[in-house]
Amino acid sequence: MSDTAESTAAARPLFSPVVALAMVAVGAFALLFYVVFSAYAPDYSGEGDSRTNAFSRSAVGFAGLVSFLRAQGVPVLISQGLNEEEYEKASLIVLTPSLNNRGAEILAVTDIEPQLIILPKWIAAPDPLRAGWVRNAGLFDEDAIVERILEPISQSRLSQAIGTQPVVLRNGLNGSEAMSGSIESIQTISGNQWVGYVSDGMNRAVVARQEGTEIYVLSDPDLMNTHGLNDLATARLAAEIIEGIRQGNGPVIFDVTLSGYRRSPNLLRLVFEPPLLGATLCALLAALLMGVHAAVRFGAPQEGGRVLALGKQALADNSAALIAMVGREHRIVPRYAAAIRRRVARIVGVPPDTRDDVLNDLLDRQRRRNDPAPPLADLIAEAQRAKDASDALRAARKLYRWRRGMIHES
């Protein structure tokens, strides 16, 4: 390898600046996306849930009911812990407890009414082969549902019929009568404190209201879960029930806190939401500008010098700074003129003991004929007349040009 090639290889940088900048940018954006996704991850953590809640797309879940209502123009919210002011705007609050929830826990969600409590019925095991799907493992025991969910609310009794068949339901909410799709082991509710609103052909209540309240209970979830809505007749009946219970045109709120999706205060979410969003964007922009400024301004680090410099240059700089600080520049110009004259006289060979007027005349005669500079005596007189820093600078420049002309400096 030749010396030229070796020097070229040695001068070539180890990393391309463009590649290094791209790596830094990718790393910064990846970190930003990670922080944002970490802040909002709880909102999407229920996508693969197979339980009985509004996030679940399984057969026993109610994500289908949420989509069905939205398709009909009904506003729907999924609550992970709203405050009472937000609940007050609701036209209906839907609660979907499981056997892991107690009745007191259900009542503690909110005091706002009307409420629709959809009871569980099926023991559903997650399908190991399909995420979000379930397998039917049988029916819950009616007494277990009553004991854990209904007894703290009101004295109740549940019954599960035998067989699978379409059911004629009389809707006391609007006076209509409709036939649902095929329902297996329809589950009905009864009790002294329950007023039936939707009942089957044998006058057994499927939707009942607790006396003195606006708390409704849907005893059979197959009328509204994803499996039941697969039948058009059942979907129409579910829409009629929801519309009959709603009060006003506010949103239907599906609560999922009973399934553990309670939103806790999150500092990361706060910085990405108003009113702190503007401050966050300003901080990110400032960081970007600082990075760009640092990348284009600074080069290789320089070795630090002495705190107190040595040498004639440092002495001259310090002296000049001291003279400027006290405002005596015009006082030193006459001495500067005398020093310039002596230096030029020494260079051209004039005796050092020559009088000033004779020296001025000798030096003027040695100037080049076409030199437009004024006589030396006039320059010295101008230096002696200086009153401030601007006069001193003007006289010093003329003396400097005169010196260069006399000793033929380029």
C-alpha cells in the first residue's frame, strides 16, 4: 500500500456522520414511542380478554354489544373508573360482573341510575389454541350466582330451564312481543322485590327491576353477549331492551372496573394530555434544537490553556486592556508616535541624537515621491491633539501606514 493510500485510510472517519446521526434519531424516537405506549398500554390491555366484559370478543363477552350499539348511533363509553360527574351524563350504566365479584362491590361502582346488571351463566374456559376464544365448560350453579351477586342487592331466586329452543319474550318496556333466537337453558329471575319487565312465554322474568330503584337485572346474558347477538332476532330484542331502559340521549357506559381494569393516576399520561401537552411538546422541541445546535457547533475538544498566560503577547494584551479600562488611550498615542519615529530612524540609519525637527525633515525627504502620506510633523501633532479613543485610533492608523511606507512593508 502506498503512503498516499495509507494517509487517506488514516484520515477517513470510523463512522459516517450521517449514519451516527440516523442512529441517534432512531434511538430517540424509539424511546419516545416506548414512553407513549407505556403510558397508554392499560387502555389496550383487554384486547385478548375472554371474560364477561365489554373488552372481551369471546362468545360470553360484550364487545359485540358495544359495536352493535355504536352501529345504531348510540354513544357508548367503556369506563375504567369515571368520576360521578361523568356517570351523571350517562343514559344507562351497564355492569357485567362475574362470580369473582360480590354484590356490595357491584353497588359500590356508582350510585347513578339507571343501571343494568347482566348476570353470568356460563363457565367459560380460555381456548388454548385461539387467543380471545373460550370453550364451554358448563353452567354456573344458580345458587352460587344468587349468593355471591344478588343476595346483597335483594332477595332473589334464579332458575335455569332445560333444553335449547327459541323463546317468546314479552317486553313490558314497550308492550311488544318478539321471539328470540335459540337460547340454551334460559336463565330467569324471581323474588319479592323484583318487578318483571321482560318475561318468557311462561311469565318468568328475564329482565327485572328492583322495587324503589332504577336497577335492572338481565338474568340471561345470552340475550346480549356476542354469542346471542349472532342471531338477528336476539340482536333486535337486545336493542329494544337497551332502548327501553335508557333515560335520555346520553352515552351508554359499560363498566369494566369489576374485571380489574381500573385506571390509576399515571404521570406519563398526564404529560401527553392537555393541559400539559403543550409544555411537553415545547420541551421535546427544545431538546431537538439543543441536539442540532450541539451537533453543528462543537468540533473536537480543545485543550485548555493556562489561566494566566505568559510571554510578551500576554503582557501587551493585559497592558492594552488596562489602558482601555481607565480610558487613557489618547494619552499614549504621542508616545506611540515617538516610538514609531525612532524605529524608522534606526532602520534607515539616522543618528539617534538627531533633534526631532531635523529628524522629521530627514524622514520626510526619504519618503517616496508618490507617497500621499502627510508630513511626519503633522502626524505627530495630530497624535498630540487626540482627545478620546476614536481620535487615538485614527492617529495610530495613520502612523502605522506611514511606517509601512517608509520601510517598504507589503
